Amino acid sequence: MYSEPEVADVEIDLYEALEIRRDASKDEIRQAYRKAALANHPDKVPEDQRPAAEIKFKTVQEAYEILYDEDKREVYDRHGMAAFNGAGEPGMGGAPDLDDLLAQMFGGMGGMGGMGGMPGMGGMGGMPGMDGMGGGRRGKPGKSPDEQQDYEISLEDMYKGKTVKFASVKNVICSLCDGKGGKEKAKAKKCSTCEGMGHREVLNSMGQFYTRSTVPCAVCNGQGEFFSPKDKCKKCKGKKTVEQKKMLEIYIPPGAVEGEKIVLEGEADQVPGQKPGDIVFRLVQEEHEVFDRSGADLRAEIVVTLAESLTGFQRVVLKHLDGRGIEINHPAGQVLVPNQILTIRGEGMPMKRSEKRGDLYLLVTVKFPNSKEGWKPTPAALEQLKGMLPKPAEPIQASPVDEVDYDAEGDLAEFGAADNEGAWTNVDEDDDEEGAQCTTQ
Ligand SMILES: [Zn+2]
Ligand SMILES: [Zn+2]
């Protein structure tokens, strides 16, 4: 059922709501708030104007809560109300820096679950985050959201294993207020915007349609209550948590694979009343210039000269991921041909919890001599070479046309371009299987 639109479904400019300039100072914001709150207080207006005043009053309150808080003001200035009410204009939710920005500013605060309504924020808990949030207060301790992030790692490090130390900043329960958010004797006020529920319904307009969704309340950060500015804890400024730097270490074992998860238990942001979640690193393998990997096997190209391919050789053909040289001793008289594969057993990736290793596949490329690079044998030498190499096969039985001209630098990309339209359709007379296949491509 459609009812009176709520505050959040119309894009209201918070600065306009308080009738202040965009560069207003905190003092100006507070003064403007007092003035506007008094003027619009529902108790101060005649009965018939009360619903309208109530909405205006809530807007003013919301504007104050967001603009007076420097962090939230910055988010608002950059992303508008979409960052707070989950109305998520299409294409905006996925803004890559928003996750980081919010995570960095609000960390694991209850309000974070609030942002979960936004597309692209799934990792931080989304709506399920709300259960955890409320759960804390209802004495049903949940777990704060896990923090997932990708960790790019080189193939060398996956081969050898690696220990990574890094400084992490996480939110920990404020030691001054013990996670309460307010001064010792202060009592939190019930949030009037959400009537203490911590969340509220908003109408999102999608063209001419409206959809209803429940979003955590931005005014109280989904807590259902908040401390007035003067009652807020001095140390955490009412956020209940403070940032703390900590050195963390992760160990990536030799043979680690793409997508593998390294878990740092309990190292995610702390949330009052909840068990801290984990920091989870998902390994992402960087592209490698030389090696391809499939499971525990590795593949690389080696280049040999035509002379080597014909006469054999013994030399290092490849530098392995740990820096060792892979030496091949190819006997004289055994010709190596282009695209031949040499498999070296046990020279692939290490396998975890095992002494076994994958295999190394070497794809042979034969580098032919090139007259442009100065290969100019004498006619006598060429005659000699011809005498040594096998003779051509039986001649093809057909009478030759006039000598043809040809381009020695042809390009297969042009294949089929001469008559693009006719490329496949001229097989139509042939009603055999192959013709049918071709026409469907
Ligand atoms: Zn505190
Ligand atoms: Zn609220």
C-alpha cells in the first residue's frame, strides 16, 4: 500500500534542510539545527500541520546528525543520501571507492550493516548484518562481519611460499566507555527517526514504481538510540570503537593456489557485543611473463635455433621460479621440431602437504635464420646444405599456371576479407553436413 512518502525517498539536500551554506562551520550547523528544530517541532504546530512538521523535523534532525559528524559529512558530500539510505541509484552503488571509504570511516560499527543495503556492499554483511547488530543488544552475541580482500601474489611467491607482514588498522572496542559510546553517567536517547527500531522503511523510486525496503537508520547508525553530542564518549566520539594499529602476519605456503583463502581469525573490526570476525585474504595469482600454470603443472616456451634443433645442444633453456637454471641436453641427430613438447617430471609447482610436484611442459619454438638479421650464406654453402638435407617429396602432378606473384609478408587476419559476405554462404549448393555446419556459424 502506498502511503505518505518517507523522508528518505525524496532526495532532500541536507544543507537546504538546515538553510546553511555548503561550507558552513560546525558552529553554524549547530545553530541552524537548533533554530530549524524549534521552528518545526511537532508539538509547536497546530494539529493539522503536524504530519508535515514531523517529516520536516526528522529531516532536520537527520541533516544535523550527518553534517555535524565530519566523517559522515564527507561521505554525504561525495555520495549524497544514497550512501545513507540505501536508495542506491543505479550505477552508483558499485562505486569502487565507496566500500573502502565507508569501511575506513565507520569500520565495524553497527551502522556498517546499514550500508549493507547498498549494492556492492555484500561483503560487509548486507542485510544479515542487521541481525548481528540488533543481536548484540538483545544479548544474542553474533559475530562481526568478516573482512574479505584479494591479495595479489606472484607465481614465484606461490612456488616458494611467503610470509607477509603488514600494518593493519582496525576498530577495537573503546576502552574509555567500554563500547557504550557515551559518558559514564549519560543515558542514550531513543532515536526518534526510527522510533528506537534501528531501522526504517524507505520508498525507493524506480522510474514510476516505488519499492519498499528496510534500511538501517542513518541517524542512530542502526542502534535505535544515540547520545547527544555533549554526552558522547570523548575518546570514541560515540562510535563505541576506536582505531588501533596492529602488525599482522600471513603465511602463504609453497604451492598455494589461486582463490585459496588465508584466514586471520578474529582480526576483523570489533563490534560491541559481538565476537570479532576474521580477516580473509583471497589469493589472486598475478600474470607471469614466462610461465602458465594449470593446477600443479607449469608450462613455458623455450626458443632454440634451427642449428640447435638439427644438431643438438646442451645449455640452460629456462630460469625457473626459484632462480635455478633448467638445463636441457638434447642429443645430436635427434631433431627438435616447432611446437614439440618436452615434459620434465617433477619440475612443476610444489603440492601442499606432499613431497610431490607437478610437471613442467616446455613448448619448443624454433628460431629460423633470417636474412634480414644478416644470415647471408654463400651459394656454395647453400648447395652444401641442400645436399645434406632431405630431398623434396614427389612433385605434384599438375601443369603449372604462369608464375605467380606473392606477398611474403602475408597476414592471416585478412583471410576471408576479400568477399566478406560470400565467405560462408557460397557453400549452399552443398547440402551435406559440413555445409550446414558452416552456414550456422
Ligand atoms: Zn568511547
Ligand atoms: Zn534511528
